[in-house]
Amino acid sequence: MARPRNPLLSRERIVAAALELVDTEGLTALSTRRLAAVLGVSGPSLYNHFATKEQLMDAVVDEVVGEVDLSMWESVDTDGWAGPVTAWARSYRAALVAHPNLVPVLAQGPGRRANSLRLADAVFGGLVDAGWARGDATRIGALMRYFVYGSALGSFAGGFVDDQEIYAAEYPHLGQAHLLAEHRRSVDEGAFETGLTALVEGLSRQYPHPRRPTPGPSAAPSAAPPTGPRPRP
């Protein structure tokens, strides 16, 4: 039999093409018709793998979340929570910076996406294992997500144009703003690192000693003798 002119479709190939389309042209560019044209297939053939566009988008987003390193959460104790938080935030941001057009979708929450739920489980579990109360762990996880998403959503330095005359006349404190775009990466990464350090150190001061998890009801009772006077018979 002759080989098909186009490679057979697979979920992996569809997701990769959709991700590239979103990366290069934005979320609005992703449609069944456009994706089918990129893949060189008919539109209905995509429905053999994804029943809806929402299912396809979930798969694309989860592919990106799967790039985030979670290994730092595998072993956490009360003396070492700051390191895993810092390493995870850096890995998370790196994945999002590589695909900034997906950040608005990611910000909606994990939904039913497997990698996204695995990430939430690892972070929450790691913080609880480190001794944080469950409510505090939830708030810290949310706080870090807000910070990482915001830092990946856009470029502060890239928001200024390379034209000194725009700023010189009316904005005296922005006399060097036209140079920011030239140093976009260092400015944006420096701002992220400054904020990350401030958040972690602030949490350390606010909660200097996370309490260790309380032993469950099955824990063995202490063998130490009771203190104080013995009751009289």
C-alpha cells in the first residue's frame, strides 16, 4: 500500500500544532478550520481525537503545565520549604514565559487537567508536609500563582518605546525609559527575582516556624510518666 501523503494524525501531533499556532498568532487564531489547514487534513478528522475545541485547549494547556518541574516537592521538611517554593516558582514561570499567550487560560484554574491537578497537589502537599496549616498552604499556593502568572503575562520593559523625545518633555522621571526595551530580559527577570525573594522572606518573617503536622489519632501515646502529685487512693 502507498504511504499516505500526510502523516497520520495523533493527539500529540494535533496538540503540538495547536500550541505552535497559539504561540505564534495568539489564542484567537486557534480554530478547527485553521488547525486542520496547518495539519493538511480535513476539519472533521480532528474530532476523532478531540470532541470540542475546549477539550483541545485543555490538552494544549496541560502540555505546557507538564513542562513544570515538581521534583523539589518530593521531600520537604519544616526547615526547607523556602527552597522548593523558590525553585518551583522559577520553573513555573519559565514554562509560562515560553508560552505567554496561554497565561489567560491557565489563570482560570486547573479544571480537570491532569498535569495541572498534579501540580496543585504537589505544591499543596509539599507545604502541608513542611508544617503549614492547610488554610495557609492554600493561600500561599494561590499567592505564588498570582505572582508567577502576572510576571509571565507581559513585559514591563517591553512596554516602553525606544524614543527619548516621548518622555523627555513631559515625564522628567522617565528620562531613561527609552532604554528599557533594550534590556527587556534583564529588567523582567530581575523584577521577578526581586519579587520572589521579597515574598519568600516576607512569609518567613510572618510565619517564622510553621507548625509540624499534628499526629493522627493512631499515634502511640507517650511513654513518659505523668507529672505532678499522684492522686490519693
